[in-house]
Amino acid sequence: MEIYQLRTLVAVAQQGHLTQAAELLHLSQPAVTAQIKALEEELGIALFERYPGGVQLTEAGKMLLPDAERILALSRDMLHRARAMAGEPKGKLRIGTIGVPARLKLGPLLAVLRERYPLITVQTQHAISGVVLNDVRKKALDGGFYLGRNPYQNVNTLALSELRFCVAMPAAWVDAYAEADWKVLGQAPWLGLSQFTSLSSITQELWRERNIAPKKVGEFDEEATLVEMLKAGVGISILAERTAQRFAADGSITLWRGGEIVITAPLQFIYSAEREMDPMIGMLREVLREVWSL
């Protein structure tokens, strides 16, 4: 009997579904199934009953689950004490976040950090990209997420993914602009953006590429506000593809040419170049690479 088998037993019992447990454990479903089968064979009893909607514990499984949870708790306590004695990294990590937490995979990142480095406390600070960049430069943050191209040599980056953007507009504008060319789009009102947001620089780059200079309406600093302005019929804007498609699906906004990708921008994790060899930053980069499958 192995600790990882007990961890899988508890995860499947909590989730009631092999696929969901596999996602939680960062394993494939066949690997989870094999671990449960091996544990059942060793114990000589069935732990789960299978049914079309998932799995549930047998009566024997219900009786043994508390024992598995106690063993896992004891193993974690032992590991935590051992790490502390071995000089495991400890302290506070201040991380700047932007936009939607799910887009940053913030939950999985913090979960892995908590599991692997229990002596480290993480503090997140939500802001727009420009603020995060400045706070990293000033060392007010240990690192943070940044959307766009990093203009500073004293700030290092770890590329995570490339975000794709669509042109979104009010649903009532579908006849006038949904299939318009760029010249016509350039004559329409666009939602203005705060200079500190990455969307501002991305939008300006798009306008330069398409040789347009639209009239800006207002000045906004977050994606959620842009969506509300689009719903209200105020103007046109770019939105991240997933956000754009989600709101277009319910008819609250419409997308130019069905959601054609008009520009991309890198999502990155940034940190001070002076801390390139800092063990805490190295640990953070390692976990980010794991969570983002880099």
C-alpha cells in the first residue's frame, strides 16, 4: 500500500468521479483507475461501485476512508516537519494578479505551492498590468502576471501562453459593423482604455496595423467594465477570445466576422532581473512551468 494510492482513494471519494479526481491529482484517468484497482486487489475488497454518473464508496470503502485520511494527514505532518528541519524555503511571496483568476490558473498554482512549500505564505494583489509591472520594478511585488510585451530590460519574463483577441461590439450594431471593413470600423466609436492597461497598448498596436484612428468613448481599466459597456451599446472594443465567445453565445454582444482573431499578445509572469538567481523565484518559476505544462 502506497501513500499515493491513499491520496487517490480520498480524491475519488471526494469527487465521486474518476475524471474529476484525475484532474485534481494532475493524472490521467487510466492512471487513477489503475491505482484504485491495485489498492482494491491488495486489500482484497471493492472500494467503489461504478455507475453511469460516476462512482461511490462501497460500505467497506466508507469504513476505510477515515483511516486513509488519517494516514495522509500524518504523512503530511511528517513531511512538513522534515522540510522545516531541512531548511525548506519559508517566507512570504507577493504576487500581482490581473484579469480573471481562472485565466492565470491561479487556483492550481496556489494549490501546488501550498502542497509543496507549506512554510511559504502567498499574498496576491489584484491590479492592472501596468501597475503590476511598476510594482515588480519597484520590488513592491516579488513577481506578477503581465499581458503584453515587456519593455524593460531590468524585468525578466517567463512566457506562459499567447492570448487571442476578437473585436466585440453591441448586439444592436450587428447590421452596421459585424461584416464591415477596417475603414468602416475605424469610423465607429471605440471604448477607450486606461494607459496602464495592457489592453490599451494592444488596442493601439491593432489600430496602427490597420491604419485607423477611431474616436474613443470614455476610459476604462478592466475587462468586466468593457463587457458592460458593450452590452449597453456604448462602443466597440477588443476582448480576449474566450470572454468574447462566452458573451456572444448568449446574444448580449456580437463579434466582428464571427469572432475572427485580429491580434495576439503574450501572457507572462514577470520578476525583477536582479532576482534571477533567488531560490524563492526559482521555486516559483518551477511551479509555474509545471502548472502551465511549459
